[in-house]
Amino acid sequence: MVHLARDTEFGCVLRSRFLLGKPEPGKKIEVSDEIGLNLMRHCYNEFTYLSRILPSLYFAEAKPEAAPTPW
């Protein structure tokens, strides 16, 4: 798994890459669609929670009196 964050004008963009399986010379690695779909769902859920929590953490550090609640 590799996460790469890139700064933008409006914050950052996070790209994630997952390498599944163990490559063997001359063999193609097959990963089921179900594994890929479940991994996508997991990432969506995790980053949705992260997007709700990070603003509160930022404000709590920068302006504790103005920190919004994450939910």
C-alpha cells in the first residue's frame, strides 16, 4: 500500500495504490472483483471519516476556541 499526498490550492489530493498478490515470473496475478470492490468500500469509509475529523483537529490546534465538532 502506498499513499501519496499532493498539495493543491484548496488543500491536498491523496492517491492510494494497493499491490495485491505475490508476483511470480511469467504468471499473471488474478485478483477477484469482490476483493477490489471491498477494498474500495473500506477506503471510501475510512477517508470519509478522516475528512470529518481533520478540520476539527486543525482548528483545535490553530484556534482551540473555534474548533467545530466533527459530527
